[in-house]
Amino acid sequence: MNGKYAAKTHRKYLLGFVIAPLVIGFLASYADSQGRFERLNGIAWDYFKSQSYQRAPDPRILVIEIDDKTQNAFGWPLERADLGRVLRAARVHGARVVGLDMLFTEDSEWGEDD
């Protein structure tokens, strides 16, 4: 009698702790690959961001953004010489570190020296 009970209990644990999580994981992975969790992910992200502590940015940090107005005035892609002038001006005004979030994926329209 103990042997039958132990075998049933073993199967129950095998189903509950091994097989069921694997099946649920595969189904969740498939649903995620189909984009089924995008809305849920967005809702969760919005909630966690709304609950996070918002502090004022450090006044020593300055962001220089290249926006549509800049692109209209100087054209796109920007000449690398123009970017150099911006970097020199930042250095003159006390910048110690400069980070560029740009990709230079195209050849310059202004030749090899640009």
C-alpha cells in the first residue's frame, strides 16, 4: 500500500513541479514571441516608473540635442566639422566629458577630409 501511495505522490510532484512549469514556460515564450505581452509590459513599465523616486537632474549636466530645427538649419547629415565646433565650444565652456549618442553609418557628403 505504501508503494502505490508513494508512486502517486511522486507523479503528482513530477507533474506539479516539473512538467507544468515547463508547459507554462513554453506557452508564455510563444505568446511573448507573438507580441501578446506588449500591452501588459507597457502597463507594468508605466506603473513602476510612476512609483519610482523622481529627483532633479544634476545641474552640472547639460544635454545638447540635435533636433529638427538644427537639421533644418544645417542639413542632414551634419558636417563633422560642425560637430567639432560644438565639441570645442563645450570644452571652452568647461565640459570635462562629452558623450555622443550618434551612429556614423553613412559616408560624409563633404569628402574624405570631413
